[in-house]
Amino acid sequence: MSMPYRSPLTLALLLTQIPGSLLAQQNTLESIVVTADRRQTTLRDVSASVFSVGAADLNAIRPTHLNEALARVPGTWISRGNGQESLTAIRSPVLSGAGSCGAFQMAQDGIPLRATGFCNVNQMFEANSEQAGTVEVIRGPGSILYGANALHGAINVISDPIAVDPASSIAYEAGPHDYNRVRGTSSATYGSQGYRVSFNGTSDGGYKDDSGFDQQKLSLQHRYTAEGLTVTSALHFTNLNQETAGFIQGKDAYKNDAFKRLNPNPEAFRDASSWRLSSRVDWQTRFGSVTVTPYYRKTEMEFLQHFLPGVPLEENGQESFGLMTMASGDVARLRWQAGVDLETTEGYLRETQSAPAVGSPVIVATIPVGKHYDFTVDAELISPYAQLKFDLTQADQINIGFRYEMLGYDYDNLMLTGRTKDNGVPCTNGGCRFNRPADRSDDYDNHSLQLGWIHDLPDGTQIYANAARAFRAPDTNEIYRLQGSQNVADLGSERAISYELGLRGVLQDLNYAVALYDMDKENVIIQDSNRINISGAQTRHRGLEVNGDYRITDSLSLTVAASYAIHTYEGNVNPSAVKLAGLDIDTAPRMTGSAQLRWSIREGRNLELEWIHMGKYFTDELNTARYPGHDLVNLRYQADFSRNWFYGANVTNLLDTDYAERADIAFGTDRYFVGEPRSLFVMVGHRF
């Protein structure tokens, strides 16, 4: 028998009525998740790897960056840059470069943070993860229900629920290098109307010289309920003003106390803002349920590209209107859902260099002062989908899914076409680096398939298998932001075929899950040594993931998440180039994991000791240089000291380990984002 449909925010409301001891036990077979099926379901009904970082964990971590929370998710690594910047890895190496972020679907309450074709590698700061009720991660292709931008997986930030009874709180946090954060929320339900207002503001002076950021986020939620009808509306606003610190350079520079605080790019900055407005309408009928979600999205960003010669300024933005629809119901032993997603987007990008490039005569001559790019892209998306779940027997379930996507781009170059300076004068020494294609239109039609099987064993254990074919269309930056002699980028969509086998269940006091996967990607988009964007690369991604929650005593528990993965090149796009087939992809650690030992000292008082392991990984594509990896220890304490007052303290990097948040090689030089030393963050709050 299927469960009645409810929206994600209605689900979150129900979660507030579950006992706290149960909330602390996330990712059991009976855990309720919403990201896997775009509606309420239990993990028992999903033939895929979904991991939920719930309210108990988020309240204990109080993350200053989302990577602190997602370190608990096996097979997932959010590589932190400076400030609020990040790069993502889900069953993949850390993917960087234009368009690579299109392999991941980033969303809040199911609404994508960015339009298809307009991703940004740092887009996670546009979600209000600081006040999330839950963060759910799909590991592996999720393209049936989430479209092209879920090739490797999806991250869905689910807002804090609307409360049944009036509840308000405010908290202040302080930390090193002038770190201050205020978080406040108020929520209540009166009859058919419910609301929540949440806001947070952060000011960070920055560990490194001439760095830091100021950030503000606001979330407004409203819910109206009537018989058979629920309307849930939300407005999310974010603003970021960041003074960015770049990589430090030199072999093992992250271990050198004289270099750790250096900022080689004191002029760098990032200013960004985003708006998202949505209204989810759920109708319950005797035939099933119908959901319609119109939404509006707008983002604007400008930042200095300190990592490029010439340090140009980039300005980009997008404005979208979208509509997500879904109908679902039950027929005998068959559960079905189907719908269509529609979106129209207007985007723009400008890149301008204000001063001469620094470097060799060739660099200075080929990277001119002035405007490099100025273009707009209009995009249209139509994407129908369907998913069927059939109970073959009492112990076996089969699910089949299909999605078709029609994506069209209309590109308008607002500058001179070709690789001249912005005044039309050719560059010397081989021509200008930047090449502006002529106006054009591009269309991409793709489809995804998914087949899953779940088998219930008599003891409650589950075995599941999943096969999926997924894709991602080229990003606008990959098609229209060209360099060198490339006048046209004839790129196809990346494709992936993934197979997964999993086991999950309960063994006395142990909740556990094990997943084994193998994914082949074809037509991978890369930039070759001549800065030409081409399709045709092949990669393979294999891994074993484990997570478990063991109840040692009534007051002591241990959680573990671990991943062993091998990410390799499988083909050579250019036969005359260096052979990469069989080599590990750079920034792809084979072993990652974390463990948390929790002690419930007494009701309202908890202590947690956390260990995070980052394995060694190659920092160049030829596998000649390596980052040795690191181990970090964090200590967290939180307590109520009266009915309405609460406080907490977090010590990060307790052992004061020298480490790098990220390491790679660029232009032949080792580069590092330095991990911060031992730090103490304290918090005090009041409930009203």
C-alpha cells in the first residue's frame, strides 16, 4: 500500500513530531526521504543510494560551510575553496572547469539553484543550508526525476519545517579571525495558515591576509491547507560579498607557517546575489495526486578571476521562469508518477580585463586589455518523464523510469566575432587567446533510462540493484566561451551508464548500508592542451561505499561513512597526445571517510568526537605528483542550561594538523587552498 503524497515542506512538518531519538538515527530502511522520488517515500522504497544529513546532525555541526556536514556522506566530497567557494565530487573526482558543475543537480526544496546550461561551480552558497532541516544526497545518476544536471548525483537542501506550535529562536556564534554569525527563526501554524521566517548573517574576517566575507540569507515560507489541497510558497534570498584569497604556490606550501596566511591575490573578490520564488500546489483526488510548482529564479554575480593570466573581471547572471508538474497514483500493485518540467531562461556573460597581463611576452601579447566576451543566451527546456513501480511479489519490487529532454540555446554575440581585440585589431604572436563565435542556435535532445529492483529478505534486510543511463548537455560556457583557433564548438552531450548493487538493513544495534557501483562515461567534454573544447573523452568510476550507525549503549553511539573509489581515464581523445588511458583522474582520492562517536551525557547535553579521513590523490593528470592526504579530528559540545537558553562549542582541527582543503597543479606549479589551524567556535542562543 502506497503512502499518501505530501509536499517536502509538509513532510518536514511531520518530522517535527517524531521523537528526537529517532531523528538521530538517519538512513535506516524506515527513514523518510523526499529527494529520490520528488515526493514523500521511505528509503525502503528506493533502489538507489540516498543519504540524509538530518536535523540532529546539522544542529550538532552548525556548519560554517556545507562541506562540514557532507563529510558524513559516503562517496561525497565538497572541496572547499576560499570563503564560501567550493567544488563538488559525488562518485567522481573533484570536477572543475567550465560546465563541469553540470554533472550535479543542486537544489533547495526541489527547485534547482541554477538553470540547465548555466551552472556555477560555487553555486551551493545560493542555498540556505545554514538553516536547513535536512540535506539529502543522491549518489549516482538521478536524471529520471531531476534531469540532465544529475549525471553524478544530486544535493537537495530541504528547508527547516513549519512548526505546529509557535516557536522562535535566535543564536549568536563567534569564532577566530573575527567570525560572527547571527541566526534567527520564527514559525507557527494557525488553523489553515502556517509560516516560517528564517534569516542568518555572517561576517568573517578571513584566516588569510586581505580575505573574508559578509553573507546574508533570508527564507520566507507560507503554507495554506484545505481539504485535499496544500499550497506551499517560499522565497529565498542570498547575498555574498567576499574578499577572495587565491591559491598559495610551491611544493608543500600548506605546511609552511610563513606561507599559510599569504594571499597572492589581495585584489580578488566575489559579489553574488540570488532570488528564488516558488509556490507548490498539491491536490489530492480520489484518482491520485497532482502537483504543480511554478517558480522564478534570478542570480547575479561578478568576480575577479584571480586564477587566470590578466585577472579579468567576469559578470554573469540569469533569469528564469519554470514550471514543474507531476501526477501520481496507485493502480493495484502499480505505483506511477509522471509529469513534465518546463523552463525558459535568459542569461548573460561579460569578461573584461582592465590591466595588461603579467608574464611572458607571448602571454602579454595574446591576452589583451579590454573586453574579451559579451554575450547573451536564451534557453528553452521541455522535459517529460515517467516512473513506474510494480510489486512483482510481496518481497520484490521492480521500478522503471524514463525522461526525455529537449534543450535549446539561442546565442547572441554582442561583440566582434573572432579572436581580435575588442577594437578589431588582431593580436600578435599567434592571435588573441579569446575567440567569440558568431550568433548561432543549438539544440540537444537526450533521454535517460532507469531500471531498479528491490528484494526484501525475511529478516528485514534489503538487496537492491539499479541500472541507469544518464546524460548532461553541454554548458553554455563550454559552447560559446571559446579560445585559440576554435571558432565553433561542436559538442555532444556527455553520457553515462551506471550499475549499482546494494545491501542495507539492521543487525541487532547496527543500521548499515553497503553499495557497489560501476559507471562508464562517454563523450566527456574536456579542454585540450590547445585550449580547444572537445567531446569524446572516456572515464570510468568504480567504488564501494559503506555507512553504519551502531548503538553501543543507550547513551553512546558510533556512526561511520567510508568510500573506496577508483576514477580513471579510459580513452585518448587525441591519439598523438600523451596517453591517459588507465591513469587515475587528478583530485580523485581512492579512500575517504568519517566517523562520529556521540555521547548523550544526559537529556539536552551531548558531546561528539569526529574523525575525517582524506586519502592521498594525484594532483596532475599524468600521475607524477601527489597530495599525501590528511586526517582531522573535531570536537563538538552542545547543551541546554535552562528551559529557554542553549549553548555550544566546536573545536575544529583539534590536533592542529597541517593540511590542504584542495591541492592541484596548474601551469606546472603546485597550488593549495590551506586548511585552517585549530579553531574554537562558540554559540549561545535563546528560544522564545
